[in-house]
Amino acid sequence: MRCFEGFQKGVNLGGWLSQFDTYDDAHFDSFITEEDILEIAQAGFDHVRVPIDYVLLEEEDAAPKEDGMRYLETCREWCSRYGLHMLIDLHECYGYSFDPLKKDMDRERFFYDERLQERFLALWCRIADRFKDYPDQVAFEPLNEVVLEKVADAWNRVASSFIRRMRTIAPDSFLVIGGVCYNSVTSVPLLELPLDERIVYNFHCYEPIIFTHQGAYWVENMPEDFRIGYPGRLEEYREASHRLGLAGELAGAIFREDIHEVGEEFFEDIFAPALRKAEEDQVPLYCGEYGVIGLADRSDAVRWLKDIHAVMERHGIGRALWNYKEKDFGIAGEEFPSLCRKFFL
């Protein structure tokens, strides 16, 4: 299986241009600065994944907006200055959001609405046109976390249209595409796309969700005082997940019948179908998000990171940790460089 060169050890800049509290220039100008990019490079990372929401790129009536482009271009310049690659991830588009806090969002409509899809593709054409001259530095991820498993075929059609449209503008850029069930690793085999040398299969891994998202206020039915360790018995995680109602699209991997107890073998087991799919299609495999909430015991979090890293390293899977700063998973702080060298790189 080929590796995603230049995107092997990265970190997300979540909370900057996506998932921010208010649309505020002061926030956008200060949350991530050149000093942050320098710090990330000095710590040993090779790329940043930059989530961005459509509201920074277009008005509600679809008129082009320069705010987001300006921040993306500045970030690319910083990355170039310090030898980093950059993955642009459209975290929300007009008509679709993965965000579980947006409870009134229709998470199915976008995948069957040609008008919404055309607007989505037109936005991506604008982004591609601005960054097409940096194919070895800048990669593109069409949409973050398709939630519903039942739209898998429809998402394949949308993603295929994305690939064809992007190739008319950015023929040599990497396109990084994940599956359904919140971009679960188990959904990679469902991807059926027009392939070329610069397509990458993407997944996110927070398994077991019951551990990595313990106490998370945004997870439905999750008590904020719930705590659980790592590693634990598989049956313990399954029982707790059932009890809290986390057995659907959000946390299905631990309920597979062909997995071992939790540890390195667990990640080998849940990654195996994705690895086979990537090998068959000769496509690199990349984990765009993974991490442990700050509420978890730190020694447990380190054990989880060591296990998942061992498996990703063994198979040449590129990765981007969630998250650099804040968003309940942030690692930035006084001990950032030594912390990164010890646990994340």
C-alpha cells in the first residue's frame, strides 16, 4: 500500500475557521498565528489539517466571500515558510453539517439534492482554483464526517462528481475522501470512486467512543461525569455503550464479531477491512482525526495513543491528531514540544 507522502504526522487546527463560537475577526486573527505554525513544525509534525466552514467562504446566497480564502492563503504561506503540508477540510457546507449539536439539521437531504450539490461543487472549484498551483503541498478533503450509513451510495455519487470536477482544475492535487458513519474506519470498504494516483482514503478513529469521548457534553445520552479507563474489557465497553445508547453510527466498531480484546490487536482488527480495500485499490490510507478527550485519565490516554500509533506506523497510515488547541482535545501548552515528541510523533 502506498503512503500519503508529506501527510504522515499531522495535527488539526480545529476551532479556528470551524466550530468557533461566533463569527469574529478578532478570533480568526488570533486563534492561530504564524507562531503556532512554527511551533507545530518545530515539534516535528509534517502537516496541518485545516477545518473550515462554508460561512467563511461564501454568503448565505452563495456569493463568494474572501474572508476564509485570505486565512487559508496566509496559513499556506506560513506552512511553506516552515516546511509543512496543508490539508483543507470543508467541515460544513451549505445544507449539511455533521455537528450533533445542530439537532434540527436534515443530514440526508444534501445527498439527494442536486441544487445543494452543485453549490458545494462550485465552492470547491473556487478553492481548487486558488490552491491548484501547490499540488505537492496542499491537499483537499471534500466534506467532514458523513453521518448516516444509509446515504453511502449517494455519497459515492457526490464524491465521484467532486473528483471529476476537481480534476478539471487541480489534476495533480491529492483528494482525501472518507466514508459514512462519521467517517468510521469500518466504512472505507463502502467507497466506490473513480481512482487515480492522487486519491487518498480517509477515516477518523475515536474507538472506543465510550473511552475517547467520556463525559463529552455534545454526545447524546453521555453523562458529563461518566468515566472509563483504557485498556478495558471489550464486554465492559459494549455494555456501557449499550447502556448509554451509543451503538449506532457513532460507535459501531466495538460491536463487530471479529475483533479481539482492546489493545493493539483491537486496532489491527478494526483497520483490517480498510487496509485490504486500500491495498486492493492501491490507494494510501489516512486517519484525519483521532484523539482522546481531556477529561480522560492522562495515563490511559497515553496507552491509547501508543496502541493506535503502533498500528498506524506498522501499516504506513498517515494521521492528524485532534486537536492542536482547545476543543476539549487540545494539546497546546507549555510542554507542547516535549509532549509531541513523547506521545504524538
